Amino acid sequence: MKSLIFSKLDYHPNLIRGMAKAQLMGTIAANFLAPIVVVFVLYGFVPLLYLNIWIALAFILLIIRVVISKRLIYDIDKEKKNLGDKLLISIIASSFTAFLYAIVVWMSFLYSVADINLFVILVVIFTLAAGSLSTLASVFHAFIIFFILMMMPIIVATLIHGGEYYLILSFILSVFFLIHSLAGYKHYIMLRDASTLQDSFKTIFNHTSDGIVLIKKGRFYDCNSAIVSMFGFSLKEDFLSTHIDKFSPKHQSDGENSHRKMIAMMHEVSTEGTASCEWLHHKKDATPFWTEIVLTQIRLDGEDLVYGVWRDIDARKQAEFDLETLNANLEKRVEAEIEKNRLNDQKLLQHSRMAQMGEMISMIAHQWRQPLSAISSTTVNLQLKLELENFDLHTEEGVDACHEYFLQRLENIETYVQNLTHTIDDFRNFYKPNKQAITISLEEVISKSLNVIQASLENDTIKIIQEYDSHMKYELYDSELMQVILNILKNAQDNFKEKSTQNAYIKITTHDKCISICDNGGGISPAIVENIFDPYFSTKDEKNGTGLGLYMSKIIIEEHHKGSLHVSNSDDGVCFSIELGEV
């Protein structure tokens, strides 16, 4: 039966294999070379019979330890599970080896071996004890039992022997015993964690859905089943025996040669430690498909390898291609819609201007009424002067008076006609669309707008307040900006009439590239203030409003002048703010 100390020999196979391989060399030292040195040193002090028996036992243990170690390595390589019995035999054999050296120590003291010979024996045992860290520490039970059986007899023997020299030696050996025991345990923990990490690596390697390969000297060295299936192979051996170049077309999608591109990628791995790319591959049946490759340089079992991860992204690349096609088609459709909307905006602009034609004719009538009345009264006056013969044309004084009177009145008529002509020019320019922007000041645009509507505003006793703080000239579409200003002024005029506003006024101010037009007409209801720029939205009845004026005004400012048009209620009315950008 196993004793209690051997009740849990559940070491990882990799740890047992490590111990077994190390023991093959350690056993030669502990059970062959060292015994020869011991017998040579003790010869002449210890009876020959005892030395022969001792060295025979050492050689028997040598054979047992070598055979068991090789058997353990074989069983582990064949992935056999029942390793406990063989491991137990190996630990017992190493323990008996340590016990043999304990016997040597006691024989040395018992037969009063010379100090120099004893010193050699202690050095040999100390060396074997220290070497057990590298040969047995991967199986901690084997290490600690061997180390205790090797060191404790020396420590006890030196204490029993007595004397200052041996007491100091005993203390040094005790300290070494504690330190070396802790070092052995830490070494075991390190090997155990490394073995666990190796198991995790194997689990990931064999069971991940991504294809994984190990590349050695430019060829596939090992792989998992995922990449075998990915490339359409059924056997791992067939995949590994195929050269890397066979898995790629001659050229990649960017036109670069696949072989040269792979060489460049491997060079990047060797210099940078890692590299990644998207790669077009061929399956076994020559079907093309896309993968994402990540290569990382690693060191495994003392060899420099390249660890490669292949991920099938064929579906993603197809989706990207479909998306690019969709975006290209969508871009064409958007361009078509933009052109369509541009034409619609032009139609709306024309519709808006035509809708304002009646209003403009009314403005023209107001603008012409005074000059026409003046012309009419002047001509009637001249006609009466002639009929009533108010001038004595027989005298030189009468002729001069008549000439001066008629000349003054004709100059007045000319002035009235020029006013009528200016009104027609303003009307014509307003309806003529701008082909190009012109350099003009805001004050000039506002003045031209007022020339069109001012007579109508004055007829309704609406006061115009002008405060200009901007005299710079800018690139503008003047007739379009006039339309915006006239829309706002006409809306204010209609609002004054609808609400019968007393002491109505409109205040126009400028600052930099901004125009502010405010009135005291009571403002706009908060419920609809957000909708006044919507097309076909109007607060007027159907026959007096089209709902296009402010909508077109916003388009003119924002799209044609790259600016903004805002509205807000003030204390007693509403304010429109026009901010112009770069044309």
C-alpha cells in the first residue's frame, strides 16, 4: 500500500516527463560517478565488504531509476493515464539513493575517516543535494524526500560530532537546507504554472474556431483542425504537406505578387515581432476566399516559430463589397435627388416670385401714384396758362417769364419720369435672376428694396427706422437678397393691417454681414414660430398667402449665401436676423 506521503501523486504528465528526462542524467551522477568517488575516498577506512555492498546497491538503483524513467517517458508520449505506480517506484528509488549517502556519512564518522576525506564526501553529497533542484523539482514529493534524506543525516552527524568547526558547518548546512527547500518549491510552482499554460495553449490551439498554424522555416509545421477544414482538406497531413504558395493566387487584389508579399510579411514578423493583413486565398478546389491573418513570433520548446491565426472573413468582405456597391448606387441616387430638388427649388422660387407679382404691381401703383399725379397736375397747369394767356408774349419780359415758367415745369416732369423709370428698373432687376454675385453693400441692397415698397409703406403710415453700422461691400446675389428683405417687409405690412397696429414701425439695422429687421406688430404665436419657414405654411388666408415666401427666403440665405435666417419674438413684435456667409 502507498503510504500517506504518497497518497496524492496527481502531477501533470508534463511535470513527470520533465523529471524523468532530467533523472536520466542525474542518475548517472548520483548512482554511478559519485559512488566511484565515494568508494575511492573511503577505501582503506571502511571495510571492503561494506563498500562492495554499498556500491552494488547504488548500481542496482541506477538500473531501476533509468528503466523507470524511460518507461515513464514512453507512457507519457503514448498518452497513457496510469502513471502513479511508476512514479511511486521512481520516488522510492531516488529516496533509497539519498539514503545510501546517509549511510556513507555515518560510516565516515563511525570509522573516523580523515578530515580531508570527510570533506570530499560532504562536497559530493552537497553537490548532489544542490543538483536535485534541476533533476527532481518538477515532482515536489521526489525532490523534498530526496533532499531531506540527503541533508538531514549530514546535519545531525555534524551536530553529534561536535567541535566548533563542525557546529559552524552544521549551521551553514541548516540554512542551506531551508533556502534550497524554498527554492525547490518555487521552482516546482513555476514549472506547474508553465505546464498549465501549455495545456491552455493546446486547448486554444485545438479547439478554437479560428485556423491556427505554426510556421517553421517558411513551411507549415503544425496546425489545428479548424484551418484544415477552412481550406477544404480532410486530413491534417495533406494540409501540412502542401506548400504555402499553393494556398494563394499568383497576385493579391492589390496587384502585388503573393509570394513576394508573404516574404515581406514574414520579414516584418522577424523584425517587429508581429504582422497582420487581409489575404485572398484558394481552397483545395481553387475556390477563392478572404481571410484575416495575424502572425506572431514565439519561442516554443527551444525553437523560434511563427504562430499564425487565420480567420475566414469571406462573408464580411462580400458584405463590404455589397455595401460599396450600394453606396455607389446610393450616391448616384442622391445626386439625382439633389438635382431634382435643385430644379424644384428653382420652380418654387419662380412660383414665389410670380405669386408676389400682384403684390409688386400694387407697390408699383403706390410708387407711381404721386409722380403721375404731379405730371398730370403740371400738364393741366401748363395747359391752363396757355388757354388763359397769362403771359404777354408781345413783350420781351412776358416771353422770358413764359419761357422760364414752362422750362421749370418741364424739368419737374422730367424728374417725375425718371422716378417712374427707376421704379421700373428696380422692378425689372428684382425679377431678373442673378447669374453671378456682385460686389455691393448691405445699405445699397436695403435702399433698392425700400425703393420698391417704401411708397406702399408710407401710404399705410408705417415708419421706417434705418440704423446702418455696416458699410463694407460684399459678394452677394442682390436681387435674391432683395426678395428676402421685401418678403419680411411685406409680411410686417400685412400683419400691421390685420391687427390694426397703431404707430407701426419697422426698424432695419446692419452690423458686419448681418441684417436685422424688427417691427412692433405683436410678434408670432409661440405655437407656430417653429413652422413659419416650412413650405406652404401661411398664417394668411388662401387668397393672400402662398406659404412660399419665408421658405424661399431661408433657401436663398442658407444655400445661396451660405448663411442663416432666424426669427425670434421681441417685447412688442418680431425680429428677423439675416446672417450672410461666403458666396
